[in-house]
Amino acid sequence: MKWFNTNALHNYLNAAIAIVAGGALAGFDWTLFGVSNAAALKITGSLALAKIIINAVRDGPAGMVAPPPPAEEK
């Protein structure tokens, strides 16, 4: 799966956070799916923590604060 890398996973987690947190913060009724608003925010926090861990493993702590590399030209 050449298309699936840590950047793709990072983007997927961003989308999941937007869906879960956006609904929880906007007052979406997560109880329809058996999830309370508090649980939805805990899920969001867990996804955000996963993003930080992915970045720490991929880039190292110093790489997380370094300027980004220049964009690749195709």
C-alpha cells in the first residue's frame, strides 16, 4: 500500500477529529450512536494523542519543532 503512509494516517486522524469533535462541540446528539458528548471528547483527545505519538516516532522530538522541509517538485 504505497499510498498509505504516516502522512495519510495523520490526515485521516485530522478528519476523524473534525467529525467527532465538531459534532461534540456543536451539540450533536452522540447518544444516538451510544456515545456521550464526554466520551466523544475523550475519543478526540485520544486521536490527537495518536497524532502526536506518530509525529514523535516519525520525526523525533527535535523534528516536531524544526521548520518543515521544502516542498518536493514533481
